[in-house]
Amino acid sequence: LEDSALTAALGRAAPGEAPAVEVARQRGVLTGVLADIVSTFSPSIVVLGGFLTDVAPRDLDGYARRVCAEARPTVGRSLVVRLAELVENRLLYGAAEAAFDDQVLAAEVLERWCADL
């Protein structure tokens, strides 16, 4: 599924239906993983991207409090959880990354570019 189709399908799922149950399960797993990360690294902000934006609950502040409740008591009290704002443009990043590919920036290509300057 394309991301927009997945988002729409998850939005239509009623509580108790298989997609909603699976999203709730994945949120629980994500909560535990984030709590471990917060306990280990003590970040002040966590940005969720990719499919995690579909799995993340709508109440991110409440979700951050749940993550902190599972983390070690001495860390994460001011944790902020946000969704990546550029998730819909991630294919552009792949295209931009290709511009820095070894073939594109091979020494002989760079020498030709510099010679033309």
C-alpha cells in the first residue's frame, strides 16, 4: 500500500477490527522500545518517521508521558515526542541522496566538472 492508502485504511478501522488491534499492539511494542531508548540515551525529543507516523497515537504528549512512565525514573521527564514533518517528501531525500552516490561524485566526474568552471 502507498502511505496515503495505509493511513486512510488505518483511519477507517473501527476499534476491535484487525487493523486497529494490530496498530494497538505495535504501539505497545513501540512504547517499550522508546522507553528503553529514553532510559539509555535520555533524549529531550524523539521524532517518529516513516510508518511510525501511522502507528503513533494522536495524543503525542500523552504518549510521551506513557513512554516516560516505562522508562527509568531518573530520565525522560521532559520528553517530547513529535512526528516527522517531512515524511510525505521522503522520496525526494532518496533522489537527493542519489546525487551523492559514488558514481556521481567519482573523482573523474569531479575533475571534469572542475575543468569546466
